[in-house]
Amino acid sequence: MAGLYIHIPFCRAKCLYCDFVSFPGGGPVMEEYLAALVQEAILHQRPEGEPWPEFTSVYIGGGTPTVVPAHLLVDTLQNIYRVLPWSSGAEVTVEANPGTVDLDTLACLRSGGANRLSLGVQSFDDSLLAVMGRAHGAEQAAMAFRQARQVGFLNINIDLMYALPGQTMVVWLDTLYRAVSLEPDHLSLYGLKIEPGTPWGHAVATGEVAEPDQDVAGEMYLTAREVLTGAGYEQYEISNFALPGRQCHHNKLYWQRKDYLGLGVAAASHRCNRRWTNSQDLHAYLQDILAGRVPMAEQELLSSHEAMAENMWLGLRMLQGVDLGAFAARYGRRVEEVFGEAVEGLLDRGLLAMAGGHLRLTARALPVANEVFVHFLGP
Ligand code: SF4
């Protein structure tokens, strides 16, 4: 089981809070980039070590994949399918910005093999969307959702953000209710993080915009849990909620430390405790591909302790927690043996709970999960 991530680094415009590797526009380089993605897949067709197993998921993310004309995106995907091994029932997600899709685009993606759509709605408040520099309004987002259903997307995620400057609890609740009223299959919630180097990072540094209040952020998170679980969604990860049978297979591969291959600028890969990241520089990426080189910028080989630690904090992100038996079978050592002191302290503080052979975060720990994770970082 392995996942494939394809990074499309183009956006219509740069949102004011964003530090993802994405570039406004695209223009003539777009087609060159899509061809490079296929060439990169060919470079991984026959790796030096074990060949890749069948990919059971593909996630086309960005950036904004839907700034690429849909037929070109579908052609690229089909060309990659011809090169790498695929499972016939693979989950195929495309991220979409509601301001960049219409009925024809969505129909093309659906008939081209995408079976899951992830809509970056972020808010149903027009003034907040404008302040964020988003390229769409609230009604456009609702329309994109309805059109996606109309063309046959049975599995749709909505991304929402909270702790935004000027966002009150009333506005957040309105966004949550409007999202739920559309009946999406999955919702992902993200608290705003101010990143240095972004326009909002600068505005916070100069005092123009206030840093998100962590207490307010915590309240918004807990309120969202209440609303979404009340509406029938199961929380299966710190930030993710799904209807039965609609958990995101691709993201679960990350939290379970499975292998994944990332294609494209800045994409990350993981294979048998080796992790590597592609160049973040678009020009350098294209040059490497042209020269027939894997465009790797960094790589690291994880020690067995690092792999076990990563298994802990990634596994704890999921509400089912870390399966203690599976951990022992995978690493040949028991969690208590390796992390006994940390686990005991966190159990005593009521941040972890042990039940049914799993170690998991308690409800109290969910809004402050990083306080738990730090205990599994470091040597
Ligand atoms: S659409 Fe997404 S990736 Fe593009 S600039 Fe906005 S937040 Fe960043």
C-alpha cells in the first residue's frame, strides 16, 4: 500500500496568509511543468531498490490544481497512470479552489478519473474571504459544491479555517452551519497559523493585525467538534471529520507512516524510513528533470528510534490512537519499553488514555496536542 502526491504549484493569486510553495499565475511554464511531472514519474518507474507497490491513492494538491485546464490535468494523470503501478480502486483526490471551477471543469475531472474533490472554502463569510485574499466568494463556494455533486462527485471534502483576524464565534458558527447544510462527506478544519514572510506575518510583526488568540482558537475548535459530531460526522483525526466510510485514505497513509511518493516541486516522499524532498525552486526542479535527475533537494535516513517516535506522534493524531500490538510487531519493541517515562507522565496528567490495546489522546488533549507530541520528539 502506498500513496502518490502530485504538487501543482500555481495559484491565481497569493493568499495573504499562505506560505505554501505556490506561485501566482503559471503561464507558458505550466505545460512544461506538467510534462516534467510525467518525466519524474518515469524516473521512479524502476527505482534502485524495491519497486513501488500499487498506489492505492493519489492526491493532486497545491497550490491550486484547478488553475490548470482540467483536460491537461487529466492527460497528465493518465500519462502517470501508464508509468506507475495502480490499484484499480484507488482514491483519487483533486484539490479545487471554488473560484477556479465550473460545471465543465468539474465534469472533465470526474470523467477523467477523480473520485474525490477537496474544496478550499475556508469561510462562508464574504468579508473574511476578501480580507484573506481568497479568489472566491461564499456563494461561489456553495455553487461549486452543488456543481460537483451534479457531475457525480460522491465524495467531497470542505476545508475551513478558524481563528482568523476579525472572525467572531457567531461568524464561525454561521460558516460551520452553512458547510453542514451542504452535506459534505468530509470536513477538514485548520486554525490560522501566522507564518513569517507572508503579508499577514508582516502585519502581525508591525502590530497591524493581532496574533490569533489561542484561547479563542481553542473555543472555536471545541465548538466545531460539537457542531460536526452533532451533525453525524465522526472525528477521526485532530482536524478531520467524516461521514461513515468517508475517511481520507490518502491522509491516513501519512499518519500510519506508510510509503508515499511525491511528484513535483517541493513534494516530499517516504520509503522504508528514507525521506526526501524535492527542490522548492521551480527552475531548479525543471532543470533536474531535463537532465534526467531525480530533483531531490534533501534526504534523510531515519534511525529506528526516530521512526518509532514519528509513529507515536503521527499515530496519536488519529482518534483511534496508536495500536500497541501493531507497534510491537512493526518495530520489535513495545511502546512502554521505548517511551515508558513519557507515556506514564502523560497518562498521569490525563492527556493520554489506554484502552482496547490502543494509546490515544484524551478529549482534553485534542486542542493542545502539540504539548503531547513534544514528548516524542528529540533523541
Ligand atoms: S489558494 Fe491555497 S496554495 Fe494558493 S495561495 Fe491561497 S492558500 Fe496558498
